[in-house]
Amino acid sequence: MNIPLSKPYIGSLEKEYVLDVLASGQLSFGKYLKEFENQFREYLNMKYAVAMNSGTSALHIAVKTLGLKKDDEVITSPYSFIASSNCLLYEGIKPVFVDVDFHSTVIDAEKIEEAITEKTKAILVVHIFGQVCDMDEICRIAAKYNLKIIEDACEAIGAERNGKKAGTWGDVAVFAFYPNKQITTGEGGMLVTNDTRIFEEAMSLRNQGRALTNDWLTHERLGFNYRLSDIQAAVGVAQMKRLSDILSRREQAATYYKELINHSNIKGIDYLHPLHSCKISWFVFPIFFHNKTARDYVMKHLNEAGIQAKPYFPSIHLQPLYKKLFHHKAGSFTNSERLSDCSLAIPFYTTIDKHEQDLVIAEIQKALERYEHAM
Ligand SMILES: *Cc1c(COP(=O)(O)O)cnc(C)c1O
């Protein structure tokens, strides 16, 4: 058996557009870059979108455009992919972690206020697993304490809360297109905002600090090369044209996994449930065990059977770098740590078929039965 954890969904349209770019000779700053950004603006109904060469680059630029600097504090979640905190470290900013809610896996908004100090400048929320944070409450807190909001929506394209899309609440929001995301450009990211100043600064920062007037040899500020090539943007344009199909296939695959789990007599695992009034955009399909021993046992069994499965995500505060810098200890953020210990991402991608899903769940069941016997 060989069932991967994830797989990009590339069709003939992607190939056609990439060949078009190659034939045109315009490999950077061409029509596909503009088109990709326009699609994003329109999809989210936002004023501006700036494509970048990764989600991490877009997060870094988001932090810079908000004027956050050394020794400022930003509140964020420890249960995330490392990039959502690293973008703060790049600028010497201190990530102040607030634990997540165990059931929804996103930041526990009720615990945010007690973490605010006079150094706090922003809240960086992560819509982990395509689950949208409690943005009404987070916006209320941000307004009360005059804080900026960055949304890390890298796993959440198309996710909604009360019909409003992830990435449309913050001062600035970021999406990502690594091959395991809902849509991909190989590598890539997108920054979105309604703020003209943030947009202009982001455009300049991604392009070596150049002015927007297209004067190639004048650099106004310390910028970066975070540009997305037109070859990559061409893939993105095709993926965006198929976005609703992609998201609905993923929704169907998630629904089928849930049905299989509900109808089997597997005991001791649960899956991600949407928060009240939320629509999850399925990025991966995490399942949650009662304890780490069971999770590790099943993970080993699956990997030996040729079914890829990984523990998503280790808590950021316990990563070696963060322990060294901030002296975090196990037990500081118990929900995040429990999720890190008990979660397992199982094969999930746009084109996964029912037969593959049947095999995955059957192997999990088999492993759990063995585990029960062994214990
Ligand atoms: C994927 C991801 C990113 C950005 O990743 P890149 O690989 O740099 O595109 C950032 N935050 C989260 C939560 C992610 O899942």
C-alpha cells in the first residue's frame, strides 16, 4: 500500500497556463501575477492582494507593514506551524502564547485579555486546520486595547464564520500555497488587506524596497526579494479557477471520513468539529486519540502499512529554539500540548477516493484493536 499524506491536484489548465508563460518570455511580473492577485481580491472581496514567494514571506511582510518592532509583544497561539511565530522572531518581537481551546484547536479568545501588557501591539491569530478563530471576540479585544490583528489564514482558504471568510477581519491576512495546502503554486503566499498604506508598503517590501513607480534602480527602504514568479502564478490562476470544485471535493472527503468513523465501532478517536457558526475549509484531516501512547502506536502501524500519517502539530513553545530563547517548559500550555500528543493527520487530499479512505480507516481500526490487546 502507498497512500500519501497529501498530494497536489494539478490539471491540464495548470499545464496550459505554465506553457503560456514559458512561451511568452515574461517569467516575472507578467499577466498571471496580476490575474492571481485579482482573483484573490475578488474571492475575498478585499481591496488589495499581494502575491509572495511563500506564506512565511507574506507573514514577515505583514509584521513589517504594521510597524511592529524589537521588544514589542504579539499574542499568538502555540498550536500552529512554526512560521506563524518565526515571523515575529525575524523582527525581534516576542511571541506571547495564549493556549488554544482543546475542542476547536484555535486560540482561546477568553484567555487573551489576561496576556495583554503595555508592550502588546498585536494579536496574530492562526486559523489552524481551516477552523476560524472567534473573530468577533478577538476584534472586540483588539479595539478595546488598540491592537492590530494579523490573520494567519495559510490553512484556511474558503473557511467561514457567520458567512464571512477567513482573512477578511484582520488589518492584514496571509495565505499560503505549499503543495499540501488546499491550492498550490509549488511555493507561494498571498497578503491581503483593505489598507492602502499597508498594500503599498507590502508591494515595495517584496520587491527590494523599490518605489511603486517602477523605477527599477531606486530603493526607498530595506526590502526583500519575496516575489512570486509568473510560472508559479500561472499555476495559481488555474487553481483559483477550480477552487470551488477543490473545496467541495475536500468537504466530501472529510464527510466520508467522519461517516466511516461514526459508523465503525472504533472507540477512542475523535475528529475536528466546527465551532458554532463556522465552516471548516479542510486542509488536513486530523484525528485525536485519548493519549500519546495510542496515537504513537497507530501512527507506527499506519506508516508500516504504507499509509502516511504525521503528528500535526508539535507545540511551538516546546520546539528547541523556543525553549532556548524563552525558557518555556512542558505544562505551560496544556491544551496545546495535549493536542500535540494526541493528534494524527491521516491521508487527505482533493483527489483521495473512497477506496483509499476505507483502507485508511480499516488500518486504524486494526491497529487500535491490537493496541487494546497489547495494553
Ligand atoms: C503553511 C503555513 C504557513 C506558511 O508556510 P509556507 O511554507 O512558508 O508557505 C504559515 N502558517 C501556517 C499555520 C501554515 O500552515
